[in-house]
Amino acid sequence: MVGWQLRLTPKQAAAKIVIAIVGLAIGAYGVATVYKPLQDELDLRKSELLRYYKTKHDERIRQAVNKSN
């Protein structure tokens, strides 16, 4: 191939840049729409786990206090 065939005109370069930006925006939107529900689900599980372990911890403390009395 000859070198001049690889060059883009200013309009072609601008069009490629616009297409790339639009593609990135669509991809970012897609990731955000998938990530947000997953993040909400993980937050819910985390709060459930924290509540479970806090309850277990409180029970162990009560048992230890009752044994010492």
C-alpha cells in the first residue's frame, strides 16, 4: 500500500472521533446499567451479613456474661 492511501481527510478523522466518543458513551451507559443493580444487590447482602454477625456477636457476649454470673 502506498502511504498516501492510509491518510484520513479532516472530515474522516472528525467522523472517526465522533463515532469513537459515541461508542464509548454507549459502552459506559451499558456498564452503568448493569453495574448499579449488582452494586445494590451486593450492598443488600453486605447489610444482611453485618446484621447476622452483629447478632451472633451480641449472643456470644450475652452467653459469656451469663456464664460469669
